[in-house]
Amino acid sequence: MGGSRSSSNQSIETRDAGAINEARRAGRALVRATDLETGDDQLIDPATDASLLVLLLPARRVQIHPVRRILKDASWFSLCVQSALDLVIIGAVHVAQPLTTMAALAGYGVRIIDPRSAFATEARFPGVELSHDGRTKR
């Protein structure tokens, strides 16, 4: 388990990085499926893939752990690549300011909901989605 990777793994990661980033921005989950016998590695987009590999998709949208499944006499390893999670903070109080920073650093999308327009302001929460009525205001 060293730190080196084969060049074929790096090319797979480079090839799929754009598709994974695009899906995350769009809020879609993808599945990376690997045939355990042949090493064939594929990225599955449930919105566009019409192959039998769609059967490898998890029953729930959130799949935390990788799963081994058998499909057409082949053993597949599948890993769901999720879109970023969102954190909704109700109340633009003083502790919400550092919390938004920490959540953004951890990769969460952040939104503040507070009907008090004096508290939920761009000046207090730069770059954070703000809402005074439950709807997003950028």
C-alpha cells in the first residue's frame, strides 16, 4: 500500500475528473464501477447511461461505503461519487459566521435563512447564499 500509482490509474482519474466535477456542480451523483476480474473501470452517470451497469447503482441516493455486486457473472466493485452536501443554517447569529467559514472549507454548500434582514447580510456573510423567506437570494 505505498504512495505510488500506476500510470493507467492516473489516466483514468484524469479522464474522469472533469465529468466528476461537472456532476458535482450540477448536484448529481455518479458511480465508479470496476470489474474485479478484468480491471475495467467505468464512470456511470444514471442520467445518461442506458447499459446494464445502471443496475450497480445504489438503491438509496447516498451510498457511504463501496459495494461489491455481481452482474452477468462478473463481480463489480462500485463506489458512489456524491455531490457536495449542503448545510442550511437557520438564524444569522454570531456563531453562524465562523460556522459558514468552517463548512465552506469542509466542502459544504452553505445557506443562511433568517427573516431579519439586518442580520443576514452580504457584509456579514460574504459569498454565502442568504434567504429571508426560505428562498435563496444570492
